[in-house]
Amino acid sequence: MDSASSVHGQWSSRFAYVLAATGAAVGLGNIWKFPYIMGENGGGAFVLVYLLCILLIGIPVMMAEVLIGKAARKSPGKAVEALAVSSGHSANWKYVGWMGVWAGYLILSFYVVIAGWALAYIFYSGQGAFTHRTSEEITALFGALVSEPRTLMFWSFLIIAGTVIVVGKGVQKGLERAVSYMMPALLLLLFVMAGYAVVNGSPVEAFNFMFKPDFSKLTVNGVVVALGHAFFSLSLASGIMTMFGAYLPESTSIAKSSVWIAIADTMVALVAGIAIFPIVFANGMAPEAGPGLIFQALPVAFSQMPAGQLFGTLFFIMLVFAAFTSSIALIESSVAWLVEHHAMSRWAAAALSGGGIWLLSIGTSYSFAEGSWAHFSIGTIQTTYFELLDYLTANIMLPIGGALLAIFVGWMMKTAVLSKMITEPAVLRLWKITLRYVTPLAIIFVFLNLVGVITL
Ligand code: TRP
């Protein structure tokens, strides 16, 4: 995709678009983050709230973002500005677009560190580090990796360098072709892992945990995390869907394609959960282990299963690929911004962006090492650089950006434009009501709860 401010190119088909958007959406969020936040927030009730957030907030906001791109055929900031001005509103709406660029940039700075763990795990697995190990030994292996910040800085450097090279050279197209094989292969392997876990782990406990809501375990913070993750996982409020929408063929239904992307994304997350929790329960591991959960649970399965060394290596290769496609999409907005506003070459812009990401990522690399400077307390709360950054981006910036986008499209844009974009009349009516009322009010309600103004 080029970054010209007016966009004329188009996806070759609706399928190509859905595949590319799913490629950006599916990543560490589905396989790494969803299982561990589900584990930390008590399982079933959290999953239910998450699914509601996808349905009532995620899908309508995705449609709004794609619509902005399709209607303006411009890059995110400029698209919002153009539509605001043409419907008689302030050009300042463009800052909503800019906030997304920043959110995406900050997300990338911790994303590359986790992608670096996955990269290291390709080598661990390939060398047979997990073969015939106990779950304690595997947990210790993870602990050893994350307690070495400099090693993590090395692995994340490799991820950033790869991203910069692909974006700098503008060879995303070639990569997309590779992804069209990798994505289905990753899904297939996840199904194999889920099958293995169900047969050899503790599926009953896992299914009860994941799908039997126990609302006594759900906290207000759990709801905030579920809401934030709906935005994170669908890659919303970071400009990318507007970017994709700008290339959407006239005839493609925004509603249908958004629903498909959301279904695919949610399915990958749920299958990842099914691959992990039966193993967690069968081996006496803790569901609330935190960000290391999949790096501890899956290798236990690889250590026990036939051809586990091969499966493990393949799995982490595909995980790195899935993370890599998301990294490329995440860096793209900042590169486009540098090229447009500072007349930089793509190479210079990609290298500068990547350098900044690496510097920002150092705090995350230090966040998992016991006693490092990246651990601190705010009042009585112990936290880390990573936790703060994750919370600020996913749980605060993305939902606020999403609410503002919903208000912009629902209240500011002309109905004539909307009805030209969403061609199914019944869908248009339902979507508009959701976008005007349900989405912003739900987000405001959740935040008021979080800060204690009202209590659920
Ligand atoms: N959705 C990605 C994942 O689940 C993460 C992400 C958030 C993202 N915002 C994005 C990816 C913007 C690409 C573009 O891993």
C-alpha cells in the first residue's frame, strides 16, 4: 500500500481485503494476550463481556473506520479532516485520527518485545529445549529469558529491523502473499494444538473455566480490560482500518466484510484459549500466570506430544509471522505521517520510526526482570513500565478514540453519505442507532465505573 494522500488503488477482491485485514487483526493479541487476560480476569464472565464488546462496540466501530476510509479515499488523519470539513464541522476532528497514530506507535513498542519472545522460542524449540521437560523446568526457562533485558533488546531489535526493511522497501505486497498461506497454516496448527489439548489435557475444567460465566469473578477492571481488548484485537482506533477502507472496491459491503473479520479474529482467540487452558489445568499451572502464560503452557504440550519439537518450531514461526504482519501495519501510520509531513524517503521514515520504537521498547524489555528500574509503585499499586503502557494504550486510548470515532460518524457525518456507504437499509438503521447511542454510552459508562463515579 502506498501512502499517497489520495488513494486510487483497490483490493483485487473482497476476499483479498478480508484476508489482509484479518492478517493485521490476528496477532499476538489473539494468541498471547487474550488467553492470559482471560486467565487473570476469571474466565467465562470475562469472555462473555468480551464477546458483547466485539458485537456491540467492535463491529460498529470497525464499520465506521472502514467507512471513513472508503468515503474519503485518504489516509486516516486527512480522511477524518476532509469528511469533517465537508459536513460543516471543525477540522480539529483530525486529532482523533492522530491519537490513533500515537496509540499504534506506543502499542508497537511493547508488541515487538513480545514478538521477540516468540522469535527466541523458535530457536529454543528447534534445539529441543522443551523435549521431555517438566512444567517447572519450562516455566523456569521462560523466567530465565525474561530476566535478561539485554537479550530481549536483541530479539526485539531483530523484529524491528525486519519490520523496517519490509516497510522501507515497500514490499508488503510480497509479504501479503506469504501471509495468505501462513494464516491458514497457523489456524490449522492451532486446531491441532486444541485437539491435542482436549484429548490429553483437562478439557472439562478448561471449558467450565472459559464458557461457564461466574460473575462473582468479574471486576470493573475486568470489564475495562475486555472492552480495551476488543479494540486491540480488532486493530481499531489506530488508523489501520481507515487505511484499508481507502482501498475498498465500491461494491464491497462494509457491514458483511467487518462481520467476517470480527468472526475470524474472535475464532482464532477462542481456539487459542482451547489449546492452552486444558494444558494449564492438567499440569497444575496457574491460569492467572500473566503475560508468560502461553510461553509456559504451550511448550508443556510440545514437550509431551509426538513430534513436539517440529510442531513447536512451526508454531512459533507462525506466531512470529502473525506478529510481524501486525507490526508492519502498526508502523505504517507513523511512516506515512513522516513521509507526508516531513518529505522523508520511505527508508528514512521507516528507520527513524523503528529507532524510536526500539528506544521506547527498552522499558518493556526491563519490565519482566525482577527488581529492575522498570518496576515501580503508584500509591499502593505495584506496576511495571509494560503494564502501564499496555493499560494506557489498549484500555484508555483505544476506547476513547473509538468513542470519538463513533460520535463523529454517528452524529457529524451526513446521513446521505452514510446511506451511500452502507447499502443495506435495515443494517444502516441498526448500525446508526448503535453508533450514536450504544457505543459511546457504553464506553462512558465503563469509564465512569472505573473512576468510581458510579458503581455497577
Ligand atoms: N490486533 C493486533 C493483535 O491482535 C494488535 C493491533 C492493535 C494492531 N492495533 C493494531 C495491529 C493496528 C495492526 C494495526 O495482535
